[in-house]
Amino acid sequence: MSSCFAYSPSLAQPSFANRNVQKPLHARAGLHDDGPVVAPAQEPEPEAEQKQASRHASVSTRLNTIFRTEGLSILLNNREDALRVRDLSAGYYASSEAPGHILPQISAFRSRLQRYGVTFQFTYKGEAMADVGGGISRGMDYVHELTLQTQFDLGRLFGLNGWTVHTLLMERVGREVSHDRVGDYNISLMEVYSLSGHSVAHLTDMYAQKSFLGNTVDLAFGRMALTHVFSTSPLLCSFMMTCSAPVAIKLDTGFSVYPKATWGGRVRLRPTRDTLLQMGAYNVSPLDEDISGWAWAGEKSTGLMLPVEFTWQPFLGPRRLPGHYVLGFAHDTTRYADNLGSVPAGTARAHAGEARDTFYLEADQMIYRKGGTNQMAGGYVLGGYIHNTPDVSVISDEFYIGSSLLGIIPYRPHDRFGVMYSYYQISPRTTEGQRLRMDAGLLPGGHANGAQTHAAVLEAYYGVPVYPGILVQPEFQYMMRPGETSHIPNAEVVGLKVIGTL
């Protein structure tokens, strides 16, 4: 996070009994792994509160450290120790949703279900985007997403203490403005449509989770998306284009990106108070073989995706401003055809297929605090770089930089303003193959209208929580070189995103 984060030590599921607590990373995608949480030091909970909490939760919400020390943060001022003795619960949550529920009247029903080990959340997300200048045509497209997320505490249900099962069902319908109006088929400007298209009841998640060895190792396995925990963050998911992962990750067929799920598992560890390490193994299968998420028998496995990710989570300065610095690598064992494509034998080297590697750096750092001490109470700057094996990837390199700022308008303390610039480099091998085909009098292939090289997008939003459980977010996007060529005029796109949580 439904996808929408791998940034803090807390790895178990969040409690939704108290809606005043902000949702963690994957609230956007459902009741998923409680994403990374880094919090300033706080006073221990009173003993009475700890006992009360223990009576109402059989699943731990904290991952303990293996070594009771700091990692890289030891080089900083020792008064800026990131996490002290235990993992605290201040939220690093999906900032693209408003806190609370539209219908608080059913809170008693929620509480009764939770006592029996069942929590749920129903969410509507709608996006309407219009091309108002440039591109290939003027007009508006609309798409929406309905999600039902559930979490089952098997300790309360069946006495299997520490085990939880997570499921997520989704309906998506609509059209994509990038395809219809702007003229780009690689970069999706709308979050909801990307990677799935129409599906009435898509099964996105069905996996189990358990912590072991004194709550120092967290394991999850089943049907899940990689980007619940790899190469994502709640700040990225406040932008349409980068939720639930940067575009160069989304176009990597081996990277199962929300809402596409696959069979797999991941292990997460918290070596020190300021570091997080996670690794996984996931089946790779083409998206078009299981659009519904239910046709498991029809999926053809082409290989394994093996991601590993290391995160450093320091606090900087006297106000302990949190940061999240991520280094990731993923190896896809699938053998992919060279992007040079079908050309005369004399112009192409022999190529029997090649595995794909992905390397990424992602970082965000709070630069000021406002309105609280939790991880989202302030403004952030963020940036990242992604590199894919050029011979077998459409986008070989992506770079992005941006900011997400809280409360910049007086008397609007909970509004959030975001702006991001993203640059996309088409792989040289793809460009070369298109030029060779055009030189031979053929079409460049796919939806390309020429040899594709690069594109860039500027996105800005202003999110307003207008009512408990309702967020309204005006959007602006300016796409440079639609279709990754100079044949289509630069496009201006404006629109609105609305998120409602029942």
C-alpha cells in the first residue's frame, strides 16, 4: 500500500477497533501487512492499558528486534535513536485516505465482529480525468474501484493463536484517459485502471500471516501482490501514477503489482531498531491468463521473482523527523525475448532469452512537523530511481522527485498537497528494434507511432478530507512526449479523485 509499505518494523496487522488511529500503509489495499512504522520515542503504555489491549488482541502488532541496538543510526546523535527498545505504533499510513468511516452507526456491529476475530472495510475509489489540451483528443474518462477487505484472527476463531488470514475482493470498471485521450500505452495516468481493467469480483488477496521466534520473524504466504511490501510507500500511493509502485515496476511482468496477485511468500526481519530486511519468492505468470484472480489452474508459471529489500529508518534533528531509505533488488528467472524483436537475421544477434533484474532506490524524508508526532504529521520530500535489464524491459530507467506537504494553507491542518516530476527512459534495445523495423518499411510495433525514446510527467494534487471517511482530491497532470515520441502534442489533464470508506 492496496495496495498500496515496507518501511518500519511493525509487521503484524493493525487494529481497526479505534478509528481515531490512522491506517497503516496498506489500508489503501485492504487489511494487509501493517506496513513499516517508525515512531519517535514515547512513554510506555500504562500497565492497565497493556492488560486491556492484551485482552482484545491475540495477534501481536509489533515485530521485535533481533539485536537491541541501532544500525546505521549509530553514526548520528545518540539522542536521535530511532526506535528505542520496542517498535512503537505511530502510523506511517496511506495518506490518500481520510480517517474515519462514513457510517459510524455500524461501529457497534464492527466491534461485535472484532470480538469474534473478524474485521472488514469497504471502500469506494473513483477517478474522473479529462484531457483539456494536447494529446490525441479532448474528453473525459471515468473509472472506479470497490474493495471489500477482511481479516480473520484465527486465534479467536479457532484457537490458532498468532495466525491471521487476509482476503480482498475488488470490482473495477471504466476507461483509461492515457489510452483514449492522451495517446500513451506505457504510462497510466489513472491509478485505478492500471494493470487490471474491467473485473466484477477480482480476488486480489488470500494469504496467511504468522510471527515466529519471539515475534522477531514475520512470515506471510498465499495469494498476494509483491507491492504490498516491496517497492512502495504510503507517500507514493498519494499520487495516481505511482500507486502502488513506480511505473517502471508496474511494467515489469515479473513484479506482481496490486491488484494482480500470485502464489508466493515473504519473510520480514527487524535486525536493529532502525533497520528492516525482507525477502520473498513469488510465482511469475502473465496477467492476461487470470484477469479475475480466480483461475488459478489456468495460470502458466514462467519462473520465480526473488526480491530482497533493505530499509534504513532514521530520525533526524532535534524534532526527530523520520526518514525511510530503501535499497531493493529483484531477480526474475523467466527467460524473456530480446526487445529488439523480429528483424532480419543479419541485423540481430543470437538471443535465447534473458532473465530480468530490477534495482531500485527509494527515499523519503520529513522536513517539518505539523499537527502531531506521528509519521504523517508533517511535510516530506521524496525521490527514487529504478533500473531494469534494458534488453528485456520496456522502460529501462525511471527517476522521480517530489514532495508531499501537510497543512500548507492556514486553517486547513489536515489537507495535503503533493507534486511530483517523473522521467521515463525507454530501453535502448526497444528503440533500436523499432528503428530497424521502420527502416525496413514496417510499422514500429504495438501502439507506437515512431521510435520511442523517453517521456516525462508532472503531477500535482490537493487532498481534502471533507468528512469522516471521505477524501476529495483534485488532480493535475502534464505529460511531456505522450507515446514516448514527439508526434503527439504535450497533454494537460485535470480531474478529481474521491475516496469513501464505509
